Amino acid sequence: VNWIVGVRSCSTVAQQEVQNSGASHASSAAQAADSNKEEKEIVSYWGVPPVKVVNKDGTVWKWDCFRPWETYQADLSIDLKKHHVPLNLLDKLAYWMVKALRMPADLFFQRRYGCRAMMLETVAAVPGMVGGMLLHCKSLRRFEQSGGWIKALLEEAENERMHLMTFMEVTKPRWYDRALVISVQAVFFNAYFLGYMISPKFAHRVVGYLEEEAIHSYTEFLNELDKGNIKNMPAPAIAIDYWQLPPDATLRDVVMVVRADEAHHRDVNHFASDVHFHGRQLKDVSAPLGYH
Amino acid sequence: VNWIVGVRSCSTVAQQEVQNSGASHASSAAQAADSNKEEKEIVSYWGVPPVKVVNKDGTVWKWDCFRPWETYQADLSIDLKKHHVPLNLLDKLAYWMVKALRMPADLFFQRRYGCRAMMLETVAAVPGMVGGMLLHCKSLRRFEQSGGWIKALLEEAENERMHLMTFMEVTKPRWYDRALVISVQAVFFNAYFLGYMISPKFAHRVVGYLEEEAIHSYTEFLNELDKGNIKNMPAPAIAIDYWQLPPDATLRDVVMVVRADEAHHRDVNHFASDVHFHGRQLKDVSAPLGYH
Ligand SMILES: [Fe+2]
Ligand SMILES: [Fe+2]
Ligand SMILES: [Fe+2]
Ligand SMILES: [Fe+2]
């Protein structure tokens, strides 16, 4: 487990380093020559060197796309079998829409669960970003606090992107995977954007059901691993660092923690939909913490 | 200074609480009645209670829109006078565009610096969100890591929104302020979205220059405070908690830390533009840390 003591204290120290070396790189000559000048003219900020984040044991942190203080241990005790019973028409519409989307996915991917996981994560990372962005803009327009929901949804999006970064190491995308992702993203981003503007209640419910299906898919993935149909290879290094897994962790461990994450997303999104169902606004209800 | 020990450890504990009480609220009856059932059917997630975040001294944290681990002390030693000299045509275009935008703002707000700050923060919170979202979608489409830039830009947006939440306490928006914000956001969001898709180099440069102007405005704000033209009232409670200010902090202290934040944004955005200028991509250069 790699940790740096304190979040802010670390970045403050790091920042000092940046500024010191940045100054010596770029502007020390100019400073010496004309220290009375009203505005220090910087020709290029290129001299700002990247910050070296250091692990507790003194080794250099090797990832830029996430930092030690964003790593965590997944809550494997989370209830995987919770299911929101569709009550009203909107719920049923969301439920059957997701069930209908499952069919082409099943046909297309069949038993290629690694590929399936990778492709579906490119879609899963969209709703959190769109929802967070729309709530952010609304908060600015209405001069209202967020209740923590903007951050919660953005963190969901970042977590889904980390799922993708992980499965990329397991299954390499091919050119037609890339082509598929581009077209699916173009459609899904706009559809979810519109959907969230029209009815956040419906949008969050759809995501809730999508996450229920994701749990199901990852459970099948685990079954295939246990049956030996998929080789249980060592976990990718990025996954070991992100979920604080032991060095000898396997793909099976990774699928376990990813599935626990999806169960968290399911709870957050069904909860958000219920908040709207009860006629309240997200900003008035504190966002759940400790979810990803 | 309010702190909870450890980021993840805190939220893990909090989460356990949620789940325990959530279960007892909503589904304990169902569980007892039919514990063998394959899928636990949840009629409503409404039973998930909000998490109580506790300060070090045992008192309850009073904000939902930010949490203790997002608070920090601003770096007041940051160089306020750095200025990126426009070198090429694109730089000059960005520079003169920002200078031109300054004129109507000066005319409209004149010496109402509190109102000006509030209104400009509603605009300032847009670029980070748009840039972060576009980089996020690009990362998904191309199966590429982010270099930490998505997080850095989203955190800039969150920080700007906290500036707005602070100045809302100082100047209450009136109905025509709200109308102005809605129309300005509609135009600026789309313009920046398009601009960032066409040239992130140009977009980041514009933000860099906007931040230089913001520093200028806040310096004038401080001058008015020092001259006594604006009353130096006690700092809003939200600002004291967010920037870890002493309990007797004043509006002047708040403007000081906000100005330091703007200087950080200036450096991040000029740096991002320079990365593009040198023909490289953001993902290949580690994002600066410790900025907000
Ligand atoms: Fe996922
Ligand atoms: Fe998910
Ligand atoms: Fe700001
Ligand atoms: Fe700023």
C-alpha cells in the first residue's frame, strides 16, 4: 500500500519544488536583469517541471493518471443482489430499455468477457461526467450549492475510466473496437445529455439498472475464470496500485473489486433517482460518501 | 483547521454506517421474511441516510458542497506578476480577445467589485469543466491515460465554483444578475466547447490571460478595501472552512486567497498551452499538482 502522509501537505511540498525549480529554469536571468519591472514577463511556462510524487518507501510513484491519495480498498462486503423493483411507468421504461440494450451486447460479445468489460467501461464513464457537468452548470446559473453531488458524479466517471485503463491491460483494443467506441460514444453522450436535461430521475434510474447488468456480467466473468475458460493471469500493475491489492493479486481479484465498484454506482444512481421521485432536488440531499 | 484523519479511511467508516443503517431502515423486514430469495428487491433507496462527516473536535461538518479533505491553505507566496508575453499570432489573438472582453466588464461593473467577482466566477468555472470533460471523452475514445489533466481541470472548475459560493455570501445576486448569467453561460459554454475542440492550445491561452485579468481585478478589489471604499466585513463561514482561515478572518483575507488561486489557474493554463505549443499532448506531460 503506497501512501503519502496527508493529501494537501504533500501537494504543498511538491508545489514548492515546482516553483523553486521553475524559477531557476525559466526566469532567473530575467529576474536578475530587471528586478524592478512591474510585470515579470514569462516567455514560456515550459520550464515548470512535472512533480515527482514519492511513495512511502521513497520510490517514485509511477502513474500520472491517478495519484496515491486516489487509491482505495473496495468494499467487497457490499450487497451484490440488491435490485430496485420498477414501480412506476418511468422505472419500467428504464428497466426494459436496459434489458433491450443487453441483447445486442450479448450477441456481439458472447463469451469474450474481457473485451466486453473493456468496451462497456468506455460507455459507463459517460453518465457521471455528463451528470456532473450539468449539475455544475446549474449550480453556477442558480447560485446554488451542490450538496456534494457534482463531486460524487465526477468521481464515478473517474472511477469508470480507471476500470477502462485496467481492462485495456487485459484485452488490447483492435481497430474495429476503436471505431465502435467512437460511434457509440457520439450517440450515447448526446442521448444521455438530452435525457439528463429532460429527466434526471429517468437518467439516474437507467444508470442504476445498467449497473445491475454490469454486476451480472462481472459475475459471469468470474464464473468463466473459475471454470478455467478464461486464464486467471496476474493482475495488471495499474490495478494493484489503484485498488491497493497485494502484489500477487490476479485478474479474479480485479474483477471482484470492479464488481464491488459497480454495486456502489448502482446504489448512488438509484438513490439519486429516488431523491427526484420524492420531489426533492439532489442539492438538498447530501450526496453519499465513500462511493466510487 | 478541521480535519478527519485519512481520506479513504474516513469514507470507509462512513460508508459502513450508511449501509448498516440503510439496511435497518429499508430492507431488514424483507431480508428476514425471505432470506433465501435470489435477488433482494428494494422498493426504495430512500432509506440510505446522508453521511455525517465529523470534525476532529467531534462537531458535525456543516457543508455538503465540499468536505474537510478538500479544504486547503492557499499559497500566498505565489508570484502574482508573471505574464506570458504573446509570441505568435494565436497568443496575440488570445491576448487581445481577453483585453477586448475586459472593456464591457469594466463599463458594466465599474467599481462594484463584489458583484463583479461573483459574476465573473460563474464564467470562470466553465473552462475547467469543459476541458476536463472533453479530455475525459478523448481518453475513453482513444484508450489513453490522462496524465492527470482531467482531474486537474475538473478541480480547477470545482475551485472556481467555491469562489462563487463564497462571493454569493458577500453580494446577493439580483434577478437581472441571474438573467445575465444564464445568457452569458449559454454563449460562453458553447464557444469554449467549440474552441477547445478546434484548438486546446488557444483555449488554454485564453484562460491564462483571463486569469491574469482576474488577478488584476482582485488587486483593485484589495485597493478599494484598503482605501475603505468597500467595508472589510468578516469573512463568510464557508470561506473560513474552505481555505482553513482563522475564525477572525475578514473579506480582505478571502480576496487574498482567491487571488492566489487565480494565479495558480494562470500557471496551469499557460503551461497547458505551452505543452501544445511544443507539439506535445497533455496526456504525455504530467499535470501540475497542488494547484486549484
Ligand atoms: Fe465500471
Ligand atoms: Fe459502474
Ligand atoms: Fe475564481
Ligand atoms: Fe481562476
